[in-house]
Amino acid sequence: MSPIFLSRVGCLLGLIIFPFFADQFYIQFVSKVLIMAILASSLNLLVGYTGLVSLGHAAFYGLAGYALAIATTQYAITGFWINLFVSLTVTSILGFFIGALVVRTRGIYFIMVTLAFAQLLFFIFHDTDIAGGSDGVYIYNIPQVTFFGYNALNLSNPTEFYFLSLITFILVIFSIDRITKSLFGQVISGIKINESRVESLGFQAKYYKLTCFVISSFIAALAGFLAALQFGLVNPDMLGWHMSGGALVMVLLGGMGTLFGPTVGALVMLTLELILQSLTNHWQIFVGSIVILVAIFLPNGIVSALRLPYK
């Protein structure tokens, strides 16, 4: 067996047995890391593989959470699967319409248009009473995962929620791995390098970029849905530019265009925040300084320094 396979199996086994020995606080923390790793991985599809830098990716993360909150509080929809379907469908439709517009732009214009759409959505929820305004809305009735009437997972239990997050994370990583190694993945990688050359070979670049944008929004929606379930609260901050910026930093920190780089970036970023918050009220200064140092001395991300075979 190859070292890559053995290391992946070892990490997976470690994640499986982790909640049986850890305190509840750390179980919830790792669940949050997995959720943010899903969000960062979705953005990595755009930034790392397709070369499309977005500062509005939190729009899909936050909208999925709001869709869940509105469905459960205003329409009393309690089923997990129907809520999941509604959240992902609404977000993917928005991703399609936004993507159809933004893929017509390039470079700084793409960045600014994605940011504009996210901020538009932010102010819609922040300045209106659609879902609690600036205070957000609590999700009091957490949907439970059922199969044929059997309650399979109680998501109010941190350990059971952890396993839902882990299963989702594994499915997302596996899917991204398959996507990037397919012909579609080769085309979007080619678009990042030379879009004109790709089109000269007969590929319609804008359709590939749009498809990648929708897939990315779908995966980001999964992260937002899980985040809303974990915290039982959604607010406009989930849609803000700082959330998009944080996900982008995780991608750059771990390793842009690598499979596990965003996961490493999410783990490092959230661990730094957890440690430094307990030491000083000015923890952002130190986190920012560390990110800058990594960007200068490790331009390919932390995975390049660790020589992880996950590119």
C-alpha cells in the first residue's frame, strides 16, 4: 500500500475515534473546523483550480443557513431532508443566476461583482425584517436525520452532529477529487492558465466557469446549512465580506489549488484564533501577522512545507 493511502486511512480513523475520547468543547470545535474546511474547499474550486477570485462566496454560505431558518421558523418545516433540499436548491439557483452574470467578467471586475452581490444580499437581510434583521433568527427546532421513520441522528447531540459533519466533509473531498481529476477538471485548470488557449481547442470556457461556479455555490451551501444546524442561529454576518475573506485566507494559508490545502488552512486558522483569543483581546493582529509571514515565506501554502502528498 502506498504511503498516501495509509496516511489518509490513518487520518480518517483518527477522526472517527476522536469524539469517543474528546471533551464536548473540542468535539464542537472540530465540527466547526470541518464545516469551514467544506466552505474553503468550495472556494478553492474557483480560486485554486479555475483562477476565479471571489470575495462574495459567503453569500451562498449564509443564504443556505437563512433558508433553513426561514423554513423551520416561518413555515414549520421540520424534516431534515426537505430542509436540506430547499436550502441547496435555493442557493444553487441563486448561484446559477449570479454565475451567469459574473463569468462574463474577469480579474478585478469578477472580484468586485461577486463582492457586490454578496453585500446586496447582506443588506437585504440586515436592513429588513425578512428574518430578524440585524439580530438574525434562532432555529429552535433542529431537524433530525431520519431514515424510513427511524431517527438516525440526533443533531442536538454534539457527537452525532460531529459525525454528520465528518460524513459530509468526506463526501465533499471525494467529490472535489473526482471533479478535478476528470476532463472537466482539466478544462477548468486550463482556463486558469490560459483561457484563450482553452477556447481555441473548442471548449466554451464561460459554460465551464458557470458550471464550476454553481458546483462551488452548492458545496458552500452545505457548509452554511451545517453551520446553521450547529449554532442554531443565523445572522447577516454569515453573508458578510469578512466571511468570504476568511475562507479565502484559509485557502491561501493551506495551499491554493490543492485538495487538502483548504482543510489545513481551516484547521490552522481556527486553532490560532482559539489560542490567541484566550491570550489577548488583540488576537487579530497576531493572526494577520502569521498569515502575512506564511504568504511571504510559503507562497504555496502550509502543505508545501509539510510536503503533504495531497495536491
